[in-house]
Amino acid sequence: MKDYAVRASAANEMVRVFACISTEMVEQTRQNHNTSPVMTAALGRLLTAGSLMGLMMKNPTDLLTLEIGGAGPGGGLLVTATSDGYVKGYPKVSDVILPPKNGKLDVGGAFVPGILRVIKDMGLKEPYNSTVALQSGEIAEDLTYYFATSEQIPSSVGLGVLMNKDNTVKVAGGFILQLMPFADDKTLEILENNIKTLPPVTDMLSDGLSPEDIIGRLFDGLETTIHETMPIGLRCDCGKERITKALMTLPKSDIEEMINDGKPVEVRCQFCCKKYDFSKEDLINIREKR
């Protein structure tokens, strides 16, 4: 199943939800960064959340950044998303190995104690910036806490990444459900009961459920409207010109040292891991343009 997201609402717009399958983007990121299972799960969850939250942005030029910073061995994660649901991201440490916790990957153990930072660049004078303490490090719970405390929106976030025995990604996906201020008690009661009995995201995806099916489970008993279905995926805006501009910010002494070394320099994009080669002549041109 190709990666895609669905936007829906229920009960006359009293509640909205964004749900997606993100298996391909998470597996491609695993391959790019050669992540261990626990870091694949962590980064995969944050990429999935980034895609869904990006779709919540209103303007085409809006940009979302999600950052996890922690004292655990994982160090942190960084994900950026555009308003059309495309994302890129990387882990600070890719090869963390931790023993299972309660029979599952110990994602929280890779980061806690730590923080979750959400930055929304909406073209205003200053970007919106909010930081909350990690509640569990499992990411879904941390984002639920963020929405409640920083945006004052009662929300339920479900995220999941399931690995195959060969450490490739079997399924990945998630949802973000949000209650509007005018929601009535009856709608709230139905939603609470549905969420209590909802299986884990990875169980539903493994059973062949689509994002529409997951929405059907969440909104069972409520009149539901599917508004939009959108492709999502990885997208990196790196290029040799962009990398050249980054090299031009280096101290002149560093560029001179690379030139004097006489060997080509290989620069790798931090997000997609694509390699860019710079010859001695390229480096001389960069020095002259500084």
C-alpha cells in the first residue's frame, strides 16, 4: 500500500482526524540512515507525526519542525514537514541498541529525560516555538501532551512502526484526532469509548486496515465525512548549490586546509544522506566567492 493520508471529520465538525500509512517513507529512511530497530521506530513515529501535523498547516509556504532532545543514548531526532505532508528527518545517533521493554522496542529509553520542541514557521515575524518535557519518550504520548498544554486542544495521537525479523519495516502509520471546543458530551463519550477499545496502530495496519478503516474505528457511531486523501512521503531539498552555500559559511582556514590537502571532498546531506563531491577546483571557486 502506497503512503497516503486522509483528512476527515465527524459529528458536524465537532471532531477532526488525520490518519495515514507511512511504511514506505519509514523504510526508505531506515535504509538511508542504517538505523537500528529502536531508532527506526523512533524516527518513523516522528516522521509520521510530522507528516500529519504538516497537513494541519494552512498556507503552502508554512514549515513545521519537530525536534526531540534527550539525555538518553539516542541523543535526539529532527524532522521537518511542509504543508502538503512531505517530510525529511534524521537521528543524532543511528545505531542505538536497547533491550526490549515489556516485550516491545524501548523507544522512550533512547531519549528520556528530554524535551519535545515544535516550531511552526508561518511567515510571521517570529516562528511559533513551543517546548515541553518528554512524558514518556514514546512520541505519541508526548505529542498528546503537547497539544493539550501548548495548543489547548484535547487530542489523541496514535503512532506505530512494526519491524520484520530482518529489521526492515513491516508497517508504519498513525493518526491525530482532535476535539473542537464546541463538541458536546455525547460525542466525547463515544470517542472515549472508541479510543479505549482501539487496537494499536501497527496491529490494525498488519491486519490490512487502511487509514479510512482506522478512521471508521475511531468514529464508530458518529456521522463521518472524508474530506481529502493526499499522497505523503519523503522529500529533501538538498542540492549541490545548497551544499556549496553551506561550505561558504566555513572559516576560510578550513577551506584552505581542504584545498591544500589536494583531494576531493565528499559532503553528505544530513537528511537524505545523498553524497556530493567537490573537487579542488570547486573548493578554490568557493574560496574566491567568500
